[in-house]
Amino acid sequence: MAEKITAEDLKKDLNNYVIIDVRESDELNSGKIESSIHMPLGLCIRNIKKKQIEELKDKKICTYCASGYRGNIAADELISEGFTAVTLEKGFSSWT
């Protein structure tokens, strides 16, 4: 299971992370973390498996969804492929 980062800690260290939003497009209406990359969970997993985001391997990644469940899945997938990833504890709901 991926490590979690609190919204407070992420805000302090935001510039050191690539933020990946794994929510679906319709969920973006509630807002998003500025500078995050939108990549719904299914696409994120495909991109990892097809090695289409290898340029992010040397970066720290933080994933998030609405409540934390999908963000954790994405972070676990990234970690299993050799990425450095954490997930936002309690998802976007903790950010606002």
C-alpha cells in the first residue's frame, strides 16, 4: 500500500511533486489542485503499463482522487513499476 501524504504536507512541498489527478472528467467541476495533470485511473494504469510516462520516473509523484481510494490504486501501480509515488490522504476532499 502506498504511503499517504496529508494535504498540509503536500501544500508545503507542492513544487517537489508531479501531481496526478485520477478522477473522471465530470469530477473536475468541483475543482482541482493547481498544476495537476488530469489522467483518469484507467488511463493512468494503461500509461504506466505501456511505459508512456517513463519521463516521470525520476520525479516524486502524488496521486489523488475524490476520497483516496483510486489515488491509492494509482500510486500502488506506479510503485510496482519503479516510480516514487505517494497518495493524497483522504483525496481532494481534504484539499479544499
